[in-house]
Amino acid sequence: MKNRLKVLRAERDWRQQDLAQRLEVSRQSVNAIETGKYDPSLPLAFRIADIFALPIEQIFLRD
């Protein structure tokens, strides 16, 4: 699944580790989501949306 996670993270000047700590996941998980190698669970997708204060649809895009 495509996403805007890397762009949104960069806009806030956060490293992958910074976002990982906020989400309580590993940095490797953030990297895998950003590169499309891993699709987050629905609860994790909602946590990501909450952190960025955006609807899920503005973060995760249809292929």
C-alpha cells in the first residue's frame, strides 16, 4: 500500500526513530511501512493518523 508517511515525517523533521517511539514500534517497522514492504494493522494505521492529526485516507493511498 502506498503512503505519505515519509513525507509527513520529513515535514515535521522527525527521524524514523522519532516516529517509531511515538508509535511504540521499531524503527524497522516504520521503514517497512514507508517503503511499502509492510501494511500496518488497522489499529496501528489509526495511531499513525492520530499522531499526524489526519484522516487515514490522507496518509494511506490506494495503489
